[in-house]
Amino acid sequence: MEELRHVTIGLEMTTAEARGEKFDFEAREKADAGKPKTRASVVAEMEAAIAASYPLVKSKARPQLLGWLEHQGEHYGKLVTAYRVNGVVPPVSRPKK
């Protein structure tokens, strides 16, 4: 879940920067460290961060998002590797029902 929290905070940072706001990533991670985490809470926070980013991404092109997307690809690779090492098929690779 730590990997997913890291990705969510990164999305919050990118969204704040797209709005022209300052964002202290390290302070945000430290503040989050003591919070109780459940699967539902991690998913809800990630969904909220994604929803907050959509209007900004759709409003105009932002070249600085390319670096963020590349970084997220690295996290995605780590998560897929963790799935496979543990004998689990990643959700994106599962057959559609």
C-alpha cells in the first residue's frame, strides 16, 4: 500500500503544481505516515486525487506531465513485478469477463 500512497501523493503534487500552487512532497509523505491505512481508504484517496486532476489535464496541454507519467510507469512496473513474484496475475492482465 505504501507504493500506492506514494503514487497518490505524487498525483496530488502534480495537480497542485498545475494550479500554480507549492507542494511539499516530503512533508506530505511524513504527515501521511501515521495515518491508518486500509485498502478502501487508499483506493478512495487515489480516486479523489485522480478526479481532482482530470479538469486540469483536460483544460490544456502540460508538457511537465510527461516526467510525472514516466515516473508513474516506474511505480507501475514495481507493482506488476510484486504481483508476479507472488504468483498473482496483475489486474490489467486478467481476462475480461
